[in-house]
Amino acid sequence: MLRIAIDGPAGSGKSTIAKILAKKYGLLYIDTGAMYRFAAYLMLTTNRNLNELVDLLEEKDITFEYKNGEQYLVVKNDDILYLKDELRSIEVTSIVSKVASNKDIRNALTKKQKKIASKNNVVMDGRDIGTVVIPDAEFKFFLNATLNERAKRRYKDFVEKGVKITFDEVLEDIKKRDEMDVKREVAPLKKADDAIEIDTTGLTIEDVVSIIDKIISKAIKQ
Ligand code: DC
């Protein structure tokens, strides 16, 4: 099996790198952040409390699909929901860390993630992939970058999408989310002992892919 775990804080480049690796090695890309964002989205759109939300979440059949080259989180139950931009809204982003700190929500989503990883060759990104979801992954990476660089990247994404937000707001949001993700009791953001850490500050996407590709290619050849 080929399972690649990528963890790291917001804006460290996880999803961009994961998508490239998925294409390169023919892996299924699982954006676990999108699954936590979906939990937050459900909370906002259904007005349920956290307990009711867990039951609802457990019933949902969550997968990922490509449409016109873009990846969507797909929920197939009574009707089919394709979600992408809704999950990255400011409303969802501002409550997702709190939702993701709930033990029962994490249990429900971790179960789904483990199931996908047991049946497929995957590249999965998140905060607890190397530590909790796939502790026996063939490759584990922990991406990092300075807070300022990460905020710059996220700010650029927002500007490109036409979202009205200031750089300082983006920086504050990332800082707050990092703190919550690192300090929470259950499955906090943490480098697995055997993960390879890459500081992506000042590196291009191609630089990071090349570092990871060299490590994987070398190991596969051995
Ligand atoms: O990577 P992201 O910004 O889309 O993640 C959204 C939130 O979900 C983030 O605040 C941390 C949380 N998360 C988590 O707790 N565990 C994961 N495996 C993935 C994301």
C-alpha cells in the first residue's frame, strides 16, 4: 500500500502539495480539513447542537469527487450534495477549530477517515493523520512555515477569490486557529515522532514537491 500522511498548521501548503502528489502517484486525495469544515457547515445550516450533530454526521456518506478538475466533498444520502467554496467561507472558518476540538465529532470523522485509508492508496492531509488516523502510513510529512508566510499565502488566496478581508484579519484568524489546534486535548496538531518535517518558508511549491518526491522515489527503489 502507499499511504502518505501530511500534517501541519493552516497555510503550510499541505493541500497544494497533497493534490500534486495524488496526481503524480495515482492516489486518492483526502482533505480531512474539509470533513471538519463540513461538520461546521452542518452545524451552521441545520441549527443542531453538538450532540445532535454527531448523530447526523455519522449517518452521512462522505466521499470526494472531481468535477471540471476541482475536488468536491460529496455527501450522498437522500440527496447528493457537492460542496467546495461553502466549506471555506469565513463563517465556517471561524467556528471550525471549535467544532474540531469536540471528542465525539473527531471520533465520528476519524472512523470514516481510517475506513477510507484501509481500502485505498491515499494521500491524506490534516492535523492528526500521522499521529492518529494512519499512524502506520508508509510516508509521513509535517509541513511548517512562519506565521507571517502562512498568513500571506492565505491572504493571497482570499484576494484571488475576491473575498473582502484584511491581511491582519487573516493573520489573527490563523494564529487563533493554530493555538486551538495545538492546545486541544484530543488529537492536537502535533508532528508524529517519525514524520519528516519540512520548513516551507521561502520555498516554492515545486521545491517542496521535489524534496518529497526524492524521499519517496528513493524509498520505493530500495
Ligand atoms: O486544513 P483546514 O484549514 O481546512 O482545517 C480546518 C480545521 O479543521 C482546522 O482548524 C483544524 C481542523 N482539522 C483537524 O482538527 N484535524 C484534521 N485532521 C484536519 C483539520
